[in-house]
Amino acid sequence: MEQKIRKSVLGRGLNSLIPVSAYDREFVRQIKIDEIISNRFQPRHYFEEDKLKDLVNSIAEHGVIQPVIVRKGNTGYELIAGERRYMAAKRLGLNEIPALIKNVDDQKSLEIALIENIQRDDLNPIEEAKGYQTLCKEFKLSQDVVAKKVGRSRTSITNSIRLLKLPEPIQNGLIEGSVSVGHAKVILGVADKQERLKIFERVVKKGLNVRDTEKLVRSLSALKTTKRHFADPNLKYKYKEYADSLRNRLETDIDIKWNGETGKIVIHFKSEKELDKIVDRFQQNSAVPC
């Protein structure tokens, strides 16, 4: 038995990709589950077991309310969208599932799968990035074109694909949720792969938020610059001379800290009396003669 489906079920994004005219009415059909194979371009690969179990329980009680989307394959049908519903129905041992049949090519199939998952917020950042990358590489689409098709800005597409340049452990962190896209963008600002991994490990271990991660990256960058700067023996000797000179004049410990761009002189004192003496020496040196 066929049941007419309202276009609003698909969402505006899907309708904009494959609009349905008044003369091209679509129907939901009951299709045997064993006639359906997974989408080879399915962008989603990570499924949360708890959520999948909840969906199984929901379908067991209410049935499959929203149909999956399929297309004709060489034998049977290939799934375009609705992977979780398909998996849940299989777990329940259902023989059939409601499905909307679309006549689309590989590129359009991936576009629909991407948009459905994006609208549901079902993709993790790496799955989304890989989906965009596939549209760009497999189907030779520019990032501008991909952005228009999925309703995102070109910058967001670029930033998303950049996540795939991160080392695999950090990508896994994004998949599992131990770090956010905000963390990943900060880490991407570090060029060295090993440093990226060290920062990632510290973020996870200490539970740093994005702002703390930015501070960490800045401090490590400053430290690296300092080490590089003081690696020059002439400069190292020069600052040592300055520190020794100030130490003799003020009769206290002096540290000079410099990161190649900014620096500070640290004057140490052990008591209020010692501080008064240091201040007196500054005042004497700065006194203007009559």
C-alpha cells in the first residue's frame, strides 16, 4: 500500500536540492529491508549506542514514523538517508520499512545524505568535514558550490575541511567529544604535528576550555621564541651583563626575561627594608643636580 508523503517532511534543504513539482507526486512504499544496502557515500560512520537503543525502543512502540530515502540500485535499493532508522529496524527484525524512492545520481545522493544529517545535527565534525571533502574531490565541486548546496558559508566549509589536517588522535577526540571544534581551531594554529598532539593531550587531561587553550598556545609560542632568542650566545652574554650590572648597583637579585618581542626586568627583595633601599637607589640615580 502506498501512502502519500508531504514535502515538508523532508525539510527545506532537501526540497531545494531536488524540488518536487505538482506533476511529480511522490509516494512512500513499504520496501523489504533485505533489499536495501547501505549508502557507499554515507557521511555518517559513528553512531552512539545509547541513542540507537532509544530509537529501537521508539520504533518498537510506534513504528517507523518517518520514511528512509532510497534510490534504485543494480539489485534492490541503496539507502540515501535514514541510516539510524534502517539499522534500528534491522535490529528489531522488521521485514519492511517505509521508504521514499528518489531517482538521483551519486553526487545528489551524497548531498541529500549530508543535508539531512546536518539539519538533524547528527554528524560529528569529522564526518561532516569528510562529506564536504568528498563533494570537492570526488565530484570536482568548488567550496563555493558546496557551500551553496548545503546552506553554509564558504568559510565554514573551508574551516571544516581543515579539521582533516589534524593528527588522527585529535580527529578521534572530535568524534568522541573530548575536544570541541573551538579547541581544534586553536590547535590548528600550531604548525608542528607533535606540538599539536602535546597540546591536545594537555587539553584533555586538564579539561581546558577554548580560552585556556588559547592561553596555553600563546605561552608555548612565547617560550619557544625565548629559547630560540637565547640560543644566540652573544645575546645571552649581553643580557647576563645587564643583569650583573643592575645586581651590583641595586645590591639584589635581578632577572631579565625576554621573548624576542617583549620582556621584563624582575627585581627581587626579601623585606620591606630591602625594598626601601632599592627605591632610594633609584631616586638617587634619577636626581637632577642643581
